[in-house]
Amino acid sequence: MPPGTRPTQGNHGRGSGARPRVGCGVAPLQGHDETEKARALREHEPAICGVDLRGTHYNTSVQVRTLEALVRRLPTTATLTKPSPKRRKPRRARQLSDQQVDELTAAYQAGGTVYDLAERFKINRKTVSDILHRAGVQIRGRLTPDQVDEAVRLYAADWSLARIGVTLDTTANTVRARLLDRGVRIRDPHGHTC
């Protein structure tokens, strides 16, 4: 096949016993003279076949230099393997001595709050509540069944939730919640039942 011509589809010189062409058979671009080296590349290297090797992208030295500069700016493997931050191992809950438990219960019964005692003894507020419960101390805000019965009786006698709360050493909201648990209809601020 003469140089610079396009083979017809299906005819790649197979009928004459010649070796099939490796090239993709793309003719050179019009207006360009094909050099011997370009023709050899086009015919024997399918990966670059059909690419104009003399175009604007052939001289890639600027792009290569830019790419090399970017590669130099990439972090090395040494900078990528930063040590993991030190994490504290979970601690066991702080145990109070018998003397500290006695101090805690006395401070609570003297009017200290669970939050203040948690900060003072450097333990969680839930731990303070648990210690008080194990010591048999009545937690303010929690009502015993007898206290709830008393709240129901006082509320039926037209006492306010706030007054009942002061009497039982709890809040009006706690009294309200326990009354609702017992099925008591709560009055609005004007004295009418809802």
C-alpha cells in the first residue's frame, strides 16, 4: 500500500499471504508531510496511531516541568505516617472511701445539690445519686409512694403545686408529674380543671 493512503475496510493485505498491518490505518492529516519516522510510528504503534505528533501538544517539556514541580511538592511517605494521637485509656470509676461516702451523705442532707457534690468529690452526678440511694438517703425531687398519696390528698384540698412541692421538699414540676401518673386532672392557673 503506498504511503499516505487509507486502506479499504476489510482489506489489510491478508489475501496475499502478507502479515496483517499493526497500524490503525489512519491517513496523515491533510496539509502535513509525513516523515519516515512518523509513518513508521503510525503503522506499527497502535497506541499512538492517528495522533498528530507535530502538533501543539507534541512539545510537552513545559507540561512535564510543571508536573515534575507538582510531584516534588507532594508529601513524602515519611510525612504521611504521622503517629496517632495518644488516647487515654478508659479509667475505672473513682471509688470513694467510707469516710467520703459519709461526708457526701451528710453534705446532701445538709442541703447540698447532687451537682455540687459531684464537682466537690470529682465524680459523676449519677454516681452521687447511686451512692445516696445505696446509703438509703431519700433523694430530693423523688417522691415515695406515701408522699405521692399525700400530694394527691393536698391537691384535692386545693393546695397549689408549688405549695405541695415546698411541703414535700421537691419541685412543683415533680409534684405535677406524679399527680399525672396517678391520673389526677391538673387545674389551670385560674383554678379550673383541664
